[in-house]
Amino acid sequence: MKGPEIVTFGCRLNAYESEVMRGHAARAGLADAVIVNTCAVTAEAERQARQAIRRARRERPGAKIVVTGCAAQIDPARFAAMEEVDAVIGNVEKLDEASFHALAAGADAPRVAVNDIMSVRETAGHMIEGFDGRARAFVQVQQGCDHRCTFCIIPFGRGNNRSVPVGAVVEQARKLVEAGFRELVLTGVDITDYGKDLPGRPSLGDLARRLLGLVPDLKRLRLSSLDVVEVDDALVELIAGEPRLLPWFHLSLQAGDDLILKRMKRRHLRGDAIAFCAKIRALRPDAAFGADLIAGFPTEDEAMFENTLRLVEECDLTHLHVFPYSARPGTPAARMPQVTGTLRRARAARLRAAGEARMAALMDRTVGARLRVLVERDRTGHCEHYLPVTLDADAAPGTIVDAVATARDGGGLRAAVAS
């Protein structure tokens, strides 16, 4: 009999929560369950989740299929109506071990258990022994979002901003480092909003500084998606002076045109993104940046799109997550004049091509440089700038090795392990 199988869609926070559920399901005795952790960012993500549910039923006809995640939180009835599904649980319930014991008990468990996410006021720091098959681990520091971007349905899946207390984050990090993880990633829905709901209002920079100070054996710390106008002074100081905070930053930009940004109800303008990247590079010359970008937002004309396209070059954005705009029912943007699907996809392709060109240029500049590579599997891993690296010699997964980049090879670097 196979163990619990977790099928994860979407963000790093979902990946973290999947590991929480893996432990809960195993302790509850759900050894032959398939848990589908859904995403609601796009209609395509939801389609893929439904496809995975049907495939799971075909491949494991006797398994208990449990559906959770943002799409299930927002529209539980849609998933409950699927004949393949045994149970639907919400984003709060999936982190409560009691939910899995109830599912294991059988007939007494409700088929749909989904709470009102907006009523939730706290987020627990769940302890995880490790991450299945990963050399790095995610640490959840925050949940939910207090902002209401016009395109985004996620607050209705995640609720309002809730932060994990600093002590719980440090305890989780210490336990993961003791388990052998060299690299941790702080993750959440809107991590630059961290701490505003906690006593003393600690910032993300305060949290990162205390974590690195109190867990001295942690070799590398990464941050997930940042909002450029919410990055606090303490974090800027840490970026400038702490080498363990890695010099790769993923930014939640979404667009590079001011009118589109206003219609998105974002909190920054084009100039803020450019100024932030310039400021960080002045403090940390080796900094590299990625970004989330939406192509074909409602009302976007060619000139507006060109502003976003130029932003890729002006900020030298190398790691792009590009999404063709996907109308989410219930959001203000879904009621705006829409760009055709064909044009959305074409613009997304142009943005991806621009990002790939900047990525290739970064890798070309890196050839000859000394790298510190976190080995993941089969001689492969990622260096400080999250560039994929293939080594010329064996190294144990989970170790950090010194290497010299020798060539760009397709979408990654080749490197020689330093003697």
C-alpha cells in the first residue's frame, strides 16, 4: 500500500502546507489517501487540479481523495460535486491534524468542511521535520492578505493578513537546520506585510535579523515574493550587510505601466520598481531580481504593454513568472473591458522571451565566477542567484559545494567542483 500522496499546485506556501498535511495524514493513518492541494490564481490552475483528481481516481481506485487549497476554499461545492472526490476541506482545516483523524474515522466525517476564512485571526507556526525530496525547506511566516488587487481572488481563499510570532518562526528554522537543511525560504501570501498584527509590530527585516542571529548554523536564507514599497529599512540593511541572506529577490510587480498598476489597485508605480532595484544593486552589486508579471490585463493597449516589456530590461529582471491575465469571477477586473485571449497569450510569450534573454545574459556574465551550489540531486542544484547548475562531479544532496561556472548550457550553468 502506498503512503499518502500529495498533489500540489501553485505557490511555495502551498508546497509548505502540503508537507504539513503529509505529516497529519500519516499520523492519522490515511496511508492510502490522495490529497490534492489546489490553486485559484488562474482558471488553468483550477482546470489542472480537476484533471489531477480524475487521474488520481483512475490510477488509485481504492484511495480516499481529499481536495483542499485555495480553489476548494473559494468554491467547495464545485469540487464536492465531482464524483471522484471523497472529501473537501478548507485552508484552515487542512492545517489542523484533527481534520485528518476525522477523515480516517470514516462515516462521521463531514464530506465538506470549509470554514469562513475571513473569520480566522491567527496563524500557527506548524513544525515540520523535513521536506520530502527537497534540499531546501520553506518556513511559513505569514498568511492571508489585507490588500484587494482588482485581479486577485486569493484573499478569499487565504483570508486577511495573519503573522506567525517570531519565536515560532525561529523554533521552526532551528529544527529544520538541526535536521540538515542548509537553506530556508521564508514564505507567505504577502510577507512584506509581516508583523503588523503582532505585539510590537516586528517587520520582515526584524524577523530575518533575529532568525539569522538566533540560528547561527543556518547557511542560507531566501525570501519569497516581495512588495517593493513595503520593504522595511531593517530588511534593506540586512540585504546590504548579511551574506547569508542570498542576493536573489523575487518581486510582486505585475505590470510596468502606471495606469494599469492603478487599475490593478497595486500599491506601487513603475518608478518605485526601478528605484528599488537600483537602490538594492547599489548596496548589493551582485543582486538579481525576478518578478511576477501579468500579460493582457483588461484595458491594456500596446503602449501600456510596451511599458511592462521595457521594465524587464530597465530592472534587469531575470527570473520571470509570467501569467496571461485570467478573469476570476467576483473580482473587479473581471468586469473591465477584456483583452482577447489570443493577444494575452502573445504578450505573455513576448514577456517570457524577454526574461529568457535577460536570464541568458546573467548566466553568460556568471561564467568564470565562483559559485556556492546547494546540491539537490544527480549533480544538480542552484547557486546563490537561483540559477540552475550542473556539476562535473558527484556531491551529496543537501550539501553546499564550491564550484566555478564553466559554461552556459541551455537553461542552466555547467560548473566544475572546486578542489
